[in-house]
Amino acid sequence: MSDSSEFPTEHLVPPEAVPYGAVPLLVDARGAPRPSAAEEARTLVSRSVVGALATVSDDGSPWASLAMYGLLPDGTPVLCLSTLAEHGRNLHREPRASLLVAAPESGRDPLACGRVTLAGRAERPRGERLEAARAAHASASPLASAYQRFGDFSLWTLEIERVRWVGGYGRMDWTDAESYRRAEPDPIAEHAARAAAHLNEDHADALLAIGRVLGGCPDAVAATCEGLDRYGLDLRLETSRGIATSRVGFDRRVVDAPGLRDATVALARAARAGLG
Amino acid sequence: MSDSSEFPTEHLVPPEAVPYGAVPLLVDARGAPRPSAAEEARTLVSRSVVGALATVSDDGSPWASLAMYGLLPDGTPVLCLSTLAEHGRNLHREPRASLLVAAPESGRDPLACGRVTLAGRAERPRGERLEAARAAHASASPLASAYQRFGDFSLWTLEIERVRWVGGYGRMDWTDAESYRRAEPDPIAEHAARAAAHLNEDHADALLAIGRVLGGCPDAVAATCEGLDRYGLDLRLETSRGIATSRVGFDRRVVDAPGLRDATVALARAARAGLG
């Protein structure tokens, strides 16, 4: 989808160099594993039930509207839209659509939040797929099934053709529909925020040891966990060289909350053994 | 924009009647004033700096993406977009766009939140308008002005042509660009949530008196303030007939936080005088 002949392919950095604050050092220790773009996208989409739907209005202009969605087991969004609403009428005329799902804002920069655009074609499901779509949409909200019973509402699946994931600064990628559908949402996503807060409140020393020994920053003097997922931790480290962000991988793939605790304890032990 | 020949013009209610829960009684006491759709839209848009932008991709399909915006004094959004991003390239080719701004979700129903779609045409501002646009965008975030200095980013104003506001169930309207631009954002919007919480925590008796005497529900046994604005209060009342929502207007147009307190006290006094 690039117009490669017309536009630059890299950021055109202003001549006065670093545009704001200190740019963190990026330290990915020993090729620490990260979720793929498809996994990030599946996880983010699975954590919400509301997105912004882009459709095409009758004059060809693009129309952004709020829409609730459920998810089929393969991550395909299911929408239930009224023809009283512009987006509902638009899809009957032009089935191409895209759905933006954004993670809640965090921190001072509104553009640092994760988001995904799922672009494709809306279809009216039939037969078994209709039943699956009904169930998926109903699971989005206790009130969802009520909409399905109004005669002016129709169920739609958004048959995904391309996926754009943006994780914040410098973390973004395209992925294809098949990779998206095959990827698993992060099994510990619902525990991640609480686990990170717990680590920061009660285990700052362990995080610092992890950052020094496993995170590639032996000169770190303070460490904060900024996020975690099935594959590892994201650390923010204060070092003599400035602020660094480091990725430290778990020694296993975590599948549940007890496993997350075990994997984090194992990291702390390994770090302390390395210090000792 | 309606396709009136094809689609129903009212909700097609299922035959099994009320689809969920008890539908609240709606009691608007004595034609109590409410903000206009234009005022609701201006207020909602002024309370955020991030929206979902719908643009048209090179194959004609609609593209939803996250965008930060600032506001000119008349509520015109200012965007700063990179041509490295699909939305930035799209606008250079097809300037028609719309921006969805949603209030934070509240309560159990994701579709009950307020939202606005501003639809129009993106333009590259020039001269004095460019300077105003720079300042407006820079005010959106401490990091905003940094983006303006990258050569791949361009400033755009979204020249609004039509405005759709949805306030939740049964509260929605179109408004035109001129009404939107002329309307004032609610001057007490930033205080409203805290003021409502304070009323609910410390002045439940006063709210109940207001609901009974001024809110059209003499049989109310409990009252909660669900929202307030420059023109009045929204109350949720438990009555012998069921749950009612009632609008009670202030005796003045409130312009600041002290005025809000005075107007609320005046309502409580009037209600107690009516009870006595």
C-alpha cells in the first residue's frame, strides 16, 4: 500500500537532532524473544470489545464511527450494526471496512499506546458461521444479544485481509490475515498490568538485578518493569549512560498466572546467581 | 446521507417486547434545558486529544487509524501526520476524512458512551492559519511540537462539513459545521465528574429532594446524579414505578466551578422549600 515513488521511506529527522528529551538506549538482551506482530495484534484486539469502524459513505467519503465487536475463535471481528446508523447503511453498499482497536492510553504521550487496524471486507455470515457469529457478538457485552433481535440490525463478520499493528515508538509492523488468525492472544495479558505493578512495588531489587545481569545494563541503578507478556519483561533502566529500555526473555513460554510467577522468580534467581 | 428508500427509518423492535432489563422512565422536568448537539460535540471533542481517523486508501478502501489532534479556537481539528503512515499518504491523494472522538467508557455498556464524528476535508493550512494550526497542534501534548519538525510530517486542518453526535441511548443528532464552530465547549466539563461524585457522596438527601420536587418524581426514594453540565443535572431516580432518569435545569447558565456550586445549592434550596 505504499506510494513509494512519492513519499520518503524513513523519518526525515530535523537538523537540530534529537527532537525531545533523552531518547532511551534500546538494549535487547541476547535477542530476547518478543511477541510477533500477529500475536501483539491478536492480544490487543482480544482485550477490548469496542473499536472505531471506517466505512465508505454514499458520496465516497470515509466515515469513522464507534462499534462494538465480538470475536470468532480465529480473531475475526463480528459486528452488529443498524441501518439507522450511517455505518450500517454504508456496509450494505460497500463492504470494505477497517476496524481500529486501541489499548487504553498510558503515560504522558497519547501516541505511545498500542493499536491495531484490521482491514478487509464485511460479510453477512450464513449457516453455521452465523450461529458462531451470534455467539461471538453476544459474548462482547451482556446487552449485545439484545441488539441482534432488532430488525434493523445485521450481523457482519469482518473478513480480514491485512493487519497493521503499532506498539508505540519504533515498534510496528504489518502482518497478514493468516498469521493473525493463527496467532494466540497472550494468555497472561489480563494479569500483566497487575503483575508489573507488583514487581515494581515489592521486588525492585530483583528487577534491578535482572536488569544488571540479564538486561545488558551492568551500570543500572534503578529498574522498572514497563510491561510483560508470555515471552518476557520490558524493563526501564536508569544507567550512567542515560535511560535504557531492555527486553529480558523468560526461560520458558508462560501460559498462565502461576507460570508467570515461576518464570519471574527464575529470572531473579538467575540474575542473583550471576551477581554473586 | 440516508438511503431512505432501502432501509427502515425506525428501530424494528422484536415482537417479544422489551429486549433487556427495565427501560428507564424518561422524565424531563418542565422542559429542562440541555446542551445542543453542537455544544455536546464541541465539549466532547475538547476533552480529548486522540481520535480515530478514517481516510481512503489507494484502492478506495476505508482506513481507520489513531491520530492525535489539537483544536483551533473554533473547534477545527489539526492533525500532524507522516507520509510514512498510511493515513498521511491517503490524505495527500484523497483529502476527505472523518475523525471519531469518543468519551471514556463508563458503566457496563460500551455503546452508552458519548462520541462525535467530524466529517469533512483535510487541508494544508497556509500563512496565519498555518501558525494557528502549529500552535493548536502543539497544545495537544508536550511531545506534539517535536512531530511538526520532522520532514515527513505535515500539518492538516480538518475542515468540517457535517457532525454526528451520539450521547448514548436515544440521544443523538446531526449538526452542521457552522453550529459546531459557533458552539462553546462546556466551561464546567472538567469539573463535572468530580462534582457529581461529591453530590452523590455527600448530598444524597439534597439530590433526592431535587428529584422529588423539581425532577417530576414525587415518589422517588433514592437519587443519583449521573452527570451535569452548564445547564443542569441528570438524575437517576428509584421510584415506585421503576427507575426514572430526569433532567433538572439550573436557574442560570453556569460558567465556572463556583457558579456550579451556587447553582446546585440554589436547586437544593428550591427543592426543600417545595417540600416544606
